[in-house]
Amino acid sequence: MDYLNDLEKIININSYTKNKQGVDEVGSIMSKWLEELGFKLTTYEKEQIGNHLLFSSSKKSGKKILLLGHNDTVFPPNSFEGFFQDEKWVYGPGACDMKGGNIVALQSLRNIFKENNKIYNIDFLLVSDEETGSDDSKEITALLASNYDYCFVFEAAGANMEVVTQRKGVGTFTITIDGLAAHAGNHYDKGIDANLEASYKLQELVKLTNLELQTTVNVGKINGGIGANTISPKCELLLEIRYTTNDEKIRVLNALNKITNTSYVSGTISTLTGSIQRDVMQENTNQLEFITQLETITNSKILTEKRGGVSDANIVASCGVTTLDGFGPFGDGDHTIKERALKSSFESRIELMTKILNHFQKNS
């Protein structure tokens, strides 16, 4: 399993999203490996974050495929670094999220290049800011999406090697409330309490959660006031919404506007800022029919699951491209210092993806 040596090389480079030098170093190594397979590199250069990289193959008639990954991790320098392994597992930042997934894609491409001496109709996009919401790269990803029929995303597989057919949409918003400061002892009645207004809004926001429909609204942070002797002149509510259908997105967004524009405490003025970071990836007929096709191609059963977390699969899926996620190795402990990936899952995922990509090479 020589590819584990490649995984070790890129895991040993810190590629925290804000560590541009490290992310670009990982990108440079991936570029060398992919250019050896005949891919042409397009670099989307960035000043503050790592560059986004598109590797393009030659094109001919047939279905066009996008492989999608990211080079960044969540770990700042000196917080969790280094690669190590035992008989069953590999450990380190990105082992499963998602340097391990990138290696699955890379090795599968190596396998089909070795057999065919050429790669057609398959491109590989590696972005640098997925772990912070893809705020920069999502426009590039969405713009490129229309060029492809299918997209495979290499986030970690499920515990039973499931692929992912659905992910919640997610948005982050801030409600800023302006009141009026006053001395709490001498002029209590002259103040307009922004904190009190926030308390009413908090209760209304919580009511938007519908666990049966898997919709959640979480006010994760409240910041307001000056001190105990002052009526609060300002308060902010930082909140996140997650949803599984477009209908629920519309319902919650409409409610957010209504709650923001309602003054429960007379005289307060509120504003809403923020946006949907990644729209919902809904399971659909095209996906399920594609999975049936892949089962025939690979002569294997492909299990599926739905996840609450988001990935860049959301972006491509929302553009109408048939998208499947979870083609990386199985792992756990992601986003913690216990992150690891199962060695045997690399083998099975590489075998599966090699069969899939080889089919489209031979039937273009």
C-alpha cells in the first residue's frame, strides 16, 4: 500500500485553512502527482488562503465526471500534527477529513491511467477553504459544476462504507438589536433594553426548530450589554439554521425576517445579516438510479445514508448535478486530535472507485 506513504507525506504538512503556505504546499505535492497522470492544472490564486486547484483531463464524447476534495484541515499549527499508524488504522490531521479521501481519488486515477495510458472526461477540483464554509471557493465550484454530469465527493465513508445521498443545508446569521442605554438606578424607565428584546427573539427562534422534519435553529452565542448598572443598548444573537428541504429553508428564512422586524420591546430596532453557506443536498431519483447503475458496474451493493453535516457536495448538488458523497475511507474522530482512518477501507474504496472510473473510460 504505497499510497499510504503518500498520505503520510501530506498529513505531515500542516494545512490549517488559514495557513496558506501549508495548504499550498499540499496542493503543490498533489499537483505533481496528478500532472504525472496527464492532468492540466488551472490555479485560482488567493492572497489570504490557499489556492484552489482544478486538474483537467482530455475530453471526448461521453459523460463528464468531477472528483471533489479539499486540501485544508481544521487544526492550527502545533495543535495536532504528524502521521502515525498501527496494524489497522492511520492517524493524523486529515486522515479521514479529507486527505485520506484525496488519496483514494488519486490512487484510483493512477490505476485507470496505468490500464488505459490516458484519462478522459474526469476532472479533479481541490479547494482550500472547505473547513471554514467554502466562502471563497463555493462560487468557483458552482460555476464549474455545469460542466459535469456526475460528481463524486471524497469525504469519509459511513461506518458500513455507506455513500452519502443527502446533507442538510446550513446558514449562519446574526440579529443585531439596537436599544438605548440608561442608568439602571436613576433612569431605568428611560432605557430601551436590547437584552430584553433578545430574550423574546431567542424564544421565538427556538420555536422554529422542528425535529420531526430535521430542521434546527440554534442560537449559539449571545453578546450584549455594558454592565449591571446600565440598560443594555445593544445585543447580538449569532445563530445557525439547518434544514433538509427547500420548503423548510423558505419557512425558516421568512420567520427569521419576521422575528427580526418585530419589536417585542418598544423602541428597539433590529437588523439581520448572514446567508446560506451551503444549500441542501436532497436525495433524488437521479441519484438512486445512478447508484443502481454503479452497483451493476461494480457488481457490488452500495449502501447509502443521510447526514446532518454539510460538505461541498451540497454546492454541486444544488446546481443540479447528480452528486454522491462519502467516497473517502471510513474514519472517526474527525475534527479532534483522535482523527483516524481504517486501512482496509482505503483498499475497498480504491477498488470501488477504480471500477467506476474505468467503466466510464472504456464506455466514453
